[in-house]
Amino acid sequence: MRTIVAVVLLALSAGNAFAQRRPMTPALTCGQARSLVGGYGAIVLGTGRYTYDRYVASQAFCEINETIEPAWVPTRDVAQCPVGYRCVDQNFWDFWD
């Protein structure tokens, strides 16, 4: 009986993790959006009804073959809020141009 209860509780807690919604930047102030990126280091933010992306505080949150580029998102108080960076693929051949 305890095993069944444990399995049910585990299944319910996993379902809640998948149901979490990403923060939507149009509902946040610029300061709040920047604080989320800085506080977590890397976070997926919704920027519109069907748009989202992963934003990072520094290069440390990217893969070894990625570099960072500045990122701006729409917020409640600023049309283009500089929240941090996005990780982008670094093309090896760009070094030879």
C-alpha cells in the first residue's frame, strides 16, 4: 500500500513540474525580467503568445561551441529591455574570415 501511495505522489509531483508556465516578459517590468535572468543564470522566458527563448546571464551558461549575443525583450515598461544574452552557435569557419 505504501508503495502505491509513493508512486501516486511521485506521478503527481512530476505532472506539476511539467505544468509550470514560463514567465511572460510583456507582463513584467524590465527590472523584473533582468532580475530573473541574473538570478537564475539561464531561464526560458515567454516574449509573446507563441514566442519564447532561453536567456542567459553570461557565457558560462552556454555550450562550449556557443557564444553569446545581447538580447532584448518586450516588457511592460520598456519596448526593448536588455535582459542579458542568448547563446548562439559559433561557426568555426568565422574565425578564418
